[in-house]
Amino acid sequence: MSRRKYVSFLYTVFAMNCLFCKIVEGNLPSAPVYQDELCYAFSDIHPQAPVHVLVVPREHINSLADSNESDQPLLGHLLWAAGEIARSQGLAKGYRVVVNTGQDGGQTVDHLHLHLLGGRAHGWPPG
């Protein structure tokens, strides 16, 4: 099965019940922060920092672990978009970008997404 047919299959089978797919499609409300042809970013409803934005690819990919080599341009674009959003939100003092992957990594929605956190100091190590 080709990548595109596989993605279409995944979209029709799994993404129909995906919370983030519904938000991206406009079927569930969100507070949009940024959008373009590849991604949609919105404020997290349970913010962990004064600025907490989720950057979501429009294409349904379950997690970073499920990405493949052909996703490299999209993955780079998501990071670029996070940087653009950080600049637009005035996060010149710094911010954190997090990708939780899998159950042990703290991923709670099975749709790849980046957390952009800023507006406060972040300690190390996280978590």
C-alpha cells in the first residue's frame, strides 16, 4: 500500500475519532493562534505556562514514533511554526518546545503535536 493510500486509510479509520483532527477541521472549538497549509496551532485548554500552544500537523500522524523519512519537511515545518508563534507571542526571554511520544512519554492524544510553553522560567530537568 502506498504511503498516501496508507495515510488516507489511517485518516478514515483512526482520525475520524481523533480529538485534534476534529479541532483542525473546525468541528470542535479552539482558540487559534496560527495556521497554514501544513499545521494548525491553538491554545491548550489546560495550560502549564502563561503561554501554552499546541502545534498540530493537519495530516494525522499518531506520534513522532510513527513518522517516517518522508515526514522530514513537515517535522521541520512544525518546529519553524513554533518559533514563529514564540516570536509573535513575545517570548524573547525563552520558551520550551516539547514533543511527548507514547504512553511513557506522556502523550495523551494520539496525534503528533508540539507543546510551546513560555512566559515563565522552566527548570531542568523537566518533569
